Amino acid sequence: MTDDNEYRFDTLAVRAGQVRTPEGEHSEPIFATSSYVFGSAAEAAARFAGDEPGNIYSRFTNPTVRTFEERLAALEGGERCVAFASGMSAILATCLGLLQQGEHIVSSRGIFGSTVMLFNNYLAKLGIATDYVPISDLEAWEAAIRPETRLLFLETPSNPLTELADIAALAEIAHRHGCLLVVDNCFCTPALQRPLDLGADIVVHSATKYIDGQGRAVGGAVVGDREQVGEKVFGFLRTAGPSLSPFNAWIFLKGLETLRLRMEAHSRNALELARWLEGQPAVERVLYPGLPSHPQHELAGRQMRCGGGIVAFELKGGKEAAWRVIDATRMLSITANLGDTRTTITHPATTTHGRLTPEARAEAGISDGLIRVAVGLEDVADIQADLARGMG
């Protein structure tokens, strides 16, 4: 392809980043190799020194992985993408690549449970502290920033309550205090939301979710500029080696080709399911950005193209009622993963957020009656019927 700036989203999703080999292949090849052969000792020395571009070792340079990185960067509107073995390793690399001992993170409360554990149990050991604030409270974000704060971190929509942050407003706050704004865009993907366009500095992904889209592979990615991501985050990958495999990169490339179509279909099904849930007597409340009842529905309309595929709802009767609905399903998959063509259902309080203290769960709004459904691509009437089995 010529300059990616010439093309629109769907074209980039299919073609960006591909460089054909002399074999003339139409689909991207999988470069299943650990190392590369140099033409001479001088060429090897130049590549290791960074004086000459080219492949060195597949821990940090692989053509299939590079194609995925370039395609995702084009879709997010970033200068550089670095791929990782998982979404959690992408977050770890972002933090360790950009932060020093004694620096500070301000994070939204509504983030993935493993991210909380990473911040609290591991970054804290290295002298990197984290404070948590309500995701939509801009005054709380600003009040939590200290002189040593370097990074603001959030997921929007949040997991699992689908709370939103005003990305543009947070970017203004972050930059005014000399901080970087990092947005986990896992739930939306660039098909529905582009945080960099709204002022964010870095986007992180668990490619395991919607980028793959069929529950086949684990991986992650970080997108941003050439300095913060292309040098500092990449430097962590090169040394520490949480590398994405070429095979998984190839799977993610295939996922990107249908990303917009799938995200729009997930969103249509999720909206229809959310509307149905609002009419069920057993349901206390439904949380979905596409519903007018969502507290931040207007913000969702401004910064998201659709509401996404995640619906959270709270049942009357707490954990007992939630488990009864989950256990009565016959078609839905009881699993904590999401972003699959198959609808998945989970009880966050005892799974994804189960390692948090009861106090931390309560503070994050994770009640015992809460269920998260990642709405798949089945007929939505069948999804509704499966959920209805345990609501009688």
C-alpha cells in the first residue's frame, strides 16, 4: 500500500501494514522463525546497533507481528504500535517503560481486577503508587494528582459497569499537569472509539477480546507516538521479552479485517438485549451506554460510534439470584472472557473481581447481584430466552 493516510478505516483494516515477499502471496504469511540470517558481519553489527533497520530476533522483530502492529496503529491513528503476549503484559510494559521509582498513577476505580492487582501488589513493590478515583468525577481526578504523578489510567467503558470517562476533558487535565493519559480501549476497539483523536496519549488493548473476536488467541498491544511507545515501551519489550507469537499476530490480523462489521453487530444485539432486560421484573437495573437510562448516554453518543457489546445488569436477590440465572443457561458460555462471537456470561464479584477485597468491590460498585454479559453474534431472541430460564 501507499501512504495509509490516503485510506479509510475499512480499507486499512484489510490492507494496512502488509509488505509482500518475493513469493507474491495475497494473504499475510506467518514468519515462524526465531532468528534471521545477516548478509555479513557488518550488517549484523549495524542492525544490533540500531544503525540499520531490519529483523534481528523474533523476541522483538518479526514480520508478521510488525504487520499487525502497523495495521492496528493505522486504525487507532497512532504513530507506533508495539504488540505483546497479553493485554496484561501490555499494561505492565506501559507502566515499567514510562515510570520511575517514586512516581505515581491516578487510575479510575472501575478497571479490570488483574490491573488493580498489578498496580497494588507489584508496581507498589517498585515504589510506584496508585490512587483510585470515580471514573466520571473530573474534580476527583484533578484533586488526586500530585507533583510526582506521571500517568492517568482508565478503561472506558469500564469493566463491568460500562461507566464512561470524558476522554477529551481528562486529556486536558492530564496535559495541564504534565501527565500522560492512558486509555484501555479493549471494550470499544478503534471501530467504535479512537481515544488518540480525543487527546489521549496512549491506547492499550487486550487483543484477546474483540480484535481476535473468536476466542482463539491471547495477545495485547500498546499504541501511541514514536517516543513514548516506539522507544520506551518497545525498549521494555526488547529487554524483558513478553513477545506476541507470529501465529497469534496472524490471527489478530484476520480479526482486524472484520472488526467494524463485528463491533456494529455486537452493538446491535447488545442494545436489543439491554432494552429487553429493562422490562424484566427480576432485574433491578441495566447498565449499557446505548440506553437513554445510562447515566452517561449523552457522552457515549459524543465519543463512541455505538454502545459496544457489553451489558451489565443487577438482579434483585443478590448472589443467589445471579447464580441461579447463570446456572440455568443452556446456550450462553459461562466464562470470564469476552469479545467472542459466542455470548459469554459471568459473575464479576466472584470471578474477574473476586481477588479484590469486599470493600474494594463495594467501592467499585461490583455488587453480588451483578451479571456481565458479553453479547455475541447469535440470534438475540435465543440469548433472551436463555437468560429468561433463571428469571422466573
